[in-house]
Amino acid sequence: MTTDVSLTCIDCGDIFPFTVKDQEYFREHNYSTPVRCRSCRAKRRQLRAASEDRGVDAQPAAQQPATAGVRIVCSGCGQDAEVPFQPRTDRPVYCRACYEAHKSKRAS
Ligand SMILES: [Zn+2]
Ligand SMILES: [Zn+2]
């Protein structure tokens, strides 16, 4: 038989009740036992939402081509080069000159 239990919040150290109703709800949704009190959970949700907002705003700046240069060794000529994207490890990566040469070769 299920009874109300008291749990200790890992954030603020407060004892908070984990009621039978809560336990049923958590079991129904396959949640694990909560480790934070209600107010700390709400606080964390707010924090996460806020940081996600910031993350979206920060992304365009982080993807500026000027800062996105990745050093590679060209698979065509073996020279050091910089590409504006993260190259795939399972594909050869070419410097601009070799890339253009490959592209035009394939096109013709
Ligand atoms: Zn708390
Ligand atoms: Zn090259």
C-alpha cells in the first residue's frame, strides 16, 4: 500500500511531501522519484527556459563565418586549409581549389 513520503530537496535541503497522488502521477508517466521540491523544480524550469531563449539568440553570432573556420588537411593536395564548416570524418575534405576542381570535373 502506498503512503505519503517525505523527500529531501537536493537544491534547498527542504523536506517536501511526495504524496500518494504525486506518486501515482509519476508512476503513470514513468518519471523517476523527484529529487527537488516543487518550488526548486519550478525555478529550474524557468532557468532552463531562459537559457534556451538565450541559446537561440546566441546561435547566429556563433555561426559567423569569420569564427567558424575549421583547420583541415586537404585530401586532394595535402595542404593545410580552412573550411567554413565542420567536415565529416567519413568523407574526404578538400581545400577550396581542389573542391572547385572536383566539382567541375564531376559536372562535365
Ligand atoms: Zn528545494
Ligand atoms: Zn587541395
